[in-house]
Amino acid sequence: MSEHVLDALSEPLSQQAHLSRRQRHSPDDSLVLSELNPIAVVDLLDDDEVPVELITFGKVRETCPNCKHTHLKLVLRQRAVRVAHLFCAQCQACFDARYSNGAPALTI
């Protein structure tokens, strides 16, 4: 019985991490994107001359359905952001993301 434990522990840690990452991504993990009205997602300032400053948290693997080649960026809730969403810097579109079973992908 302890032999199996030793065999599992003898694998390099990087290989174990790679296998666990691979197991997490299945075809059911694909996201369904729906475009959101930017006015409903981001609070606009009274002065249109002042740009809204948003903090993005890196690019995600999904690409913009409109641009087809631009990777979307994650925008979490913050002072001027009402809803966490994915953002395309190219066409400035906002998207909600859900799993194929309807569960929200951007909630904690």
C-alpha cells in the first residue's frame, strides 16, 4: 500500500502540477460570453472630458467575439465598476461570462 504513495511522490512536482491543470480544463469549462451595455457596467463621470480609470487584472484565454483576435481583460468590481466583466481594449466592449451550465464565471 505504501508503494503506491511512494510512486506518486516520486513524480516531479512540475509534472504533477501540469497534470492537475490539465484535468481542470474540460470541454464543459468553455465560457459563454454575452455582451453587456457599458453604461450598465461602468459608472460614467459627469464630465465626459475626464476618462474613467479602470484597473484590469490581466488577459484571459477568451478572445473578443466582435474582434475575433483580441484577448479579453478581466475587470473586477471597483469604485466606478458595478459588475465584474471581461473587457475588449480594441472595440471597448464589455462581456459577462458564464459556464455552459449557466453558472457565473466571474463571481468569487
